[in-house]
Amino acid sequence: MVFAKSKDANRLDPADVTDGESSAVTENIFDGLLRFRDQSTEIEPALALSWHLSADRRTYTFKLRPGVKFHDETPCDAAAVKFSFDRQRKPLEGQLMEYWQSFFSAVGPVDALDPLTVRVQLLRPDATFLPKLAMFSMGIVSPTAARKWGADFSRHPVGTGPFRFVSWKPNEKIVLEANPDHWAGRPRLDRVIFKPVLENSVRLLELEVGSVAGEAGVMGMDGLNPDDLQRVLANPELRLLSQPGLNVGYLALNTTRPPLTDRRVRQALNLALDRQNLVKAFFADGKLGVVARNPMPPLLWGYAHDVADYPHDPDRARRLLAEAGYPGGLKLEVWAMPVARPYMPLGLKIGEVIQADLRKVGIDAEVVTHEWATYLDKMGNGDHAAALIGWVGDYGDPDNFLYTFFHSSNARKGSASNYAFYRNPRVDALLDAAREAPDPARRAALYREVQHIVHEDASWVPLFHARQMAILRKGVRGYALQPTGSKLFAGVWLQ
Amino acid sequence: MIKVVARRLALLAPILLGVVAIVFAAVRLIPGDPATVILGERATEAAKAALRHDLGLDRPIAVQFAGYLGGLVQGDLGRSLSTGNPVLYEVAARFPATLELALAALALAMLIGVPLGLYAAVRRNSWIDQLATGASLVGVSMPIFWLGLVLMLVFSAQMRVLPLSGRLDLASEVAPLTGLYLLDTLLRGDLPAFRSAALHLALPALTLATVPLAVVGRMTRAAMLEVLGQDYIRTARAKGAGEHRVNWKHALRNAAIPIVTVSGLQAGTLLSGAVITETIFSWPGIGGLAVGAVFSRDFPLLQGCVLVFALTFVLVNLLTDLAYQILDPRLRA
């Protein structure tokens, strides 16, 4: 099975991965204690068979699956789990361990109580700890191999996963082979080869052409030019998989910058944009993406289905602007992303359509862009007024979206991820409570309330949830899109 | 000759030091913080500060430069920020691919361009000359992105004889000796893999060869025309030398210096990575590596790439100069 991607992996050490092209590979080589259930954001046992949370919600005790071995035949026991956690606290030269720093600051001592029991103590209760454990970065690594290779473990990954690492020729191919001893059974594919094909159009051509001159051809791919969608749908040899992904693209309204300090102006912007039209133009009329109503995607639990979306209503927008003291309209900078992301395929073009929509309600918008790194830096500083931006979720928990976007602790100049610089003590309290609450139903209710408040305060114009997609040749069976964007090959076979 | 080589090699050190200093300053002038690029939309200030510290970016630039030079003299170019691998590993893994592609393209350009230019000069103003001149104009001005895609559509999608991207059949494994797959597969006696490597090389090499081919062809024609008008050629003809001998021996040798000069310049350019060709054909060369390093603000990797480019240019120029010495006895002082 050859799968073509738009980029090569950067690193194959799961804890050290920060990009999707790398995690797509490592998730097939490594298992974590937990994993996301197939096609879901709910968690299920993987290397841990069961777990127990103490009454003070600060201590997790995991019972491990017995008899599991790494690809190098060493046992995957409690000591290996402890090692996999502890190594992320002290990166070696060349390692970043970025996910640990971002997500696991609450983790205290980790102890191997006996060969099959691991105790993890938290410095403070964290209701998002378990879904975070299912992320690719918490794959359990072979201590023997990690010690042997040091920072170069990234090029010699050894885990317990359904596939074993065979070889990696940078920018040519990564080869994995089936692990016959995998605890969930041997995968049906003998080999999986990841091949980077940089150009979207060339990648599709390779998939269409299949095998040339008797050589192994591409069987599946991701990353499609929107213009090529019809070509794929019309080709009986190909199959398109598509579903809304764990992402959101939006227009951030900097609530600290006049005139956006006025809620009525922000609501007017929500009413002024014809988002159906944007989806029609830029997401192939819904085939590539859907209109976003809330800051988090609907496939996530806790989604507030009862939020009444802002309609496209230019008249009401004009009235609100007049009420706010701008009867003659106003001037506004709209920043457009210079890079393409699934949730924002053509930033500048989208900016121009937004500019046209705004002109109709009397807002004179100027579309501005910067080079990408500068763009992010400036947004983190709050230099923008209205800016297009987006987010791809890391783990299936509303916290990963709402806390990131709306908690005041994320609205510090210089490093904001709360690009609206939105500060609301009530929302802070709800988000904090949801982090601590043990009961999922209670947490969902808290997150729904947050979505209602931020909808009313209109610190964003939520725009799109991109569909994620994969294109496969007809004979590929058993491949499914995962909400987290994982590319899993354990259940795949060729007809 | 040995003196020339020695002098040029001695100059290498100061040239490289200058290049390193300029590149070191230049990459840091690109706006955008590497920590932001690496951490992306997810960055928190604490994480960015920690990362900047880990990367040594919070130290004064002079200290950073001294540290870099210190590593450099020991052959340590640092580690790539995005992959964490030693820069030397990254560059060494990718340079042979560029070398193979560049040599193949240059060989095509010389083997076709020189005879074509020569023939066009000898048959000046004939239809062949007109055709060659017109074709070379097209070759120079052709957008190679477009040409690459057309070649793919014809030879891969329609005729299905040449593969679209990559260097080798995915099922083949070639343990690297030189990193040049044509050579490695031959040395290992693996003929199916050799065939696969040649098929994979064909389209990118052809695409990449168009511009140098046109340049070399035009230069050969111009240089030959100048030489053919000179007295000694008339003398050679008067002595009864055959047309073939006059053109290939008497004329071409004297026309060779400008041809070698442009070929050397083209070689330097090809070896610094043919970014567009490498991108269309997903050829894993050093051009794409350098471009990726710019976008990800991978300072150490970018510095490593530019260092290799500078080294390549200096060496190619040296080889060109040596070729002058062989071609023109007057220069052998």
C-alpha cells in the first residue's frame, strides 16, 4: 500500500512530533496507553487495560496489557511507560518535546508500582488528561532503543504498534512493515509506504495513473486542489472519503481595538458576511467544508446545537452600526492569511470577498497580509483589528478549542492564542470549572454555556469547518477518516 | 597548474568565512521568529521562550556566531530545527540527488547543445540554423514548470512509459555507496534497479536541461561564427584540411573557452538546486531542502545549504579555470 502525502515527515519520535505529516507515520508505529475509538473522539484502552482515578482526582493508576513487546523484542512494561513519560521532561539536544510542554504541565511524578502497574500523579486535577494521553505524542517508546539512539531515535523509531519501521529515505519514502505480534492482531497489509509528492496536481495524477512501467503505484493520497474535485468524483477508479474535521477557520475580532470594542459593531460584522456564499465559492458548495456556527466543530461532544446562528442580514448590520455611532460607515483592516490551510484554502481571495460583503454595509475594509511567521507574531501581539486565522484540534475535547480561544490567560500580548483578546470573568470561571469537573455531562453543559456567551459577545465571526478527505483507489478497503486526522492502516487491506 | 590550484584552494577559506558571516546575518534578518514557526498557531509565550532558549536564539548574535564558527571548524554544522537531525546528515542525504540530476541535465545540454550550435554556425542562415536558433529561444523562455507537467502528461499519463516522481521504484532498496542511484545500482549489479533509476531520471533531467541546452547551443554558435571568420581558418582550408577537421579541431578548440565558461556557470546554477524541477518531480534534492528551511526559519539548515552552494560554486569555478588552462596553452604560465 503506497500512500502519497504532500510533505515528508520531520521526525518519527512520537513525543517530538509537531506536524501532521510526521504523526501520520508514528501513529502506525506506536501505541499509547489509550487511543481514540475508531472514527470517534472518545477514548478506549490500548496499552493500558484499565485505569483508576483517586478521590482527590490527582492520581491515576493504570493497569497495563500483559505480554506486549516492542518491535525490538524488549518488554513493554511499567518501567517503559515511566521512561516514555520522564524522557519528555528533559529534551536532549535537537529535541523539542513540544507537546509535553504544551499539554502536560500538570503531570507530576510517574512511578512503576509493579511490572504492570503505573501511577501518574497530577499537580492539579485535569479532566482533559485522559484524552490527551490518546494523542500521538504519548506513544510508548522502547527504552532500549531510545537510550541507544538518543536524539537520533527520531530516525530509528521502535514502538509496539501494528507496523514496524523499516527505512526512511528523506523526501523519497518511509517504509513500514506489518508487526505480526501486535496485541490487536497482525495487520492485513504487509507493507505501508509513505511517499511525499509535493505538488497537489502531480499527486492526483500519480493516483489516477496508478502503476507505471510495472512499478508500485500510489493507492491513496490526501491534499487535493479544490479545482480537481470534479475530476475525482468523475473517475470510477477512485473513491473520495470526506467528513468535517476537527478544525475551524474564523475571523478574529480584536476586542481591544476600537471600533471592535463595541459589541454591536462585532455583531454587525457577523450579520454582514454571507458565509453560505463563501462556502459555496471556496469549499465547492459544501463538498470541502461547511459553515461554522460555533468556535468548535459539531462532531465534538458538548457542541451547542441550540445556538441560533447569525443570519446574513445587511440591513440589520447597518442599523447596528448606526446605533453604535457609525451611521456613515467605518474603516477596518482585515488581515488575510498568506498560506493555505484546509480551514482557509485561499486566504487572500476570502479576504477580498469579505471586503465586498463589508462594503455593502458601509464598512470600508482594507485587506492586509504579512509573511506567515510575521503574521502569527503580529497576531500574538494583538497588532490586528480583524484577522483570518484558524485552528486544528489536537485532542477530542472542547477544552482544546474553547480554553485556547477564550480564556483570558491566553490573551497575553506577545503570545496570545485568544486572538480576539476576549476577557470575560464569567467565561473564565466556566472554562476553569469545566477543566476540573469529573462528570462529562456536567462538563458538556459548561461548554455549551460558554458557546452561548461568546456567540452573544461576537468576538469572532466563525466561518468554516473544513472537511478532511482522502482519495483512494477502488481496491483499497477498510480505510476510514478519523476526527483527529490520524491516518491508521492497521485495518486496511487491498482487494 | 598545481600553483593555480593551490592558490585557489587557499582562497577558499576566506571566501567561505565571508559567506558564512553574510548568511548568518542574512537568515536572522528574515522577519519571523523560528519559535513561532515551529510552534505555529499553538504557541504559548512560555513555550516560545523555552524553545528560543533551547535553540540558543536568546543569546547575543555575536555569541551565536562564535559558537557556530567553533562548531564549523570541527565539522559540526548544528542540528536542524525542524527535524532535529544533524545538518550534515540532512545535506549529505540530499546533495547526491541534486548532483545526479544536475550532471545528467548538464550532459544532455552539452551533448546536444554543442553539436547543434556548431552545425548551426557552419550552416549559417540555412533552415537548420533558423530552426536551431528559434528552438533555443523557445528553450530559454519556456516556463519549466509548464514543460515538466506537459512531459508528465505525455510520457506518464498517456504513454505510461516513464514514472511521475521520485528517484526509484518504491519496492527497490538500494544501499547507498555514492548516493548517485545510476552509479550505485550499476556498482551493485542490480540491473532492474538501474533501469528504474534511469527511467525516473529521464523526465526531470530533460526538463532541467532545456535552459542550459539552449544557452550552450547559442553560445557555441556565436563563438564558432567568430572563430570561423578568422584568418587561420582560411589558412587551414587553404592548406587543404577537410571541412570536418577544420570545424571540429581548428575552430571548436578556439571557440571552446566561452562555451566552457557558460557551461561552468550553468553547472553552478544547476548544482545549487533546481528548485522548480525538484518540486514538480518531488526530486529529493538540496534545492527543495533550502526552500523548506527558509519557510520554517530553520537557521542552521539554511546556513548549511548555503555553505554547500558556495562551496560548489567555488569548486566549479576552479574546474572551469583548470579547463581554460588545458584548452589555452597561453594561460599556462
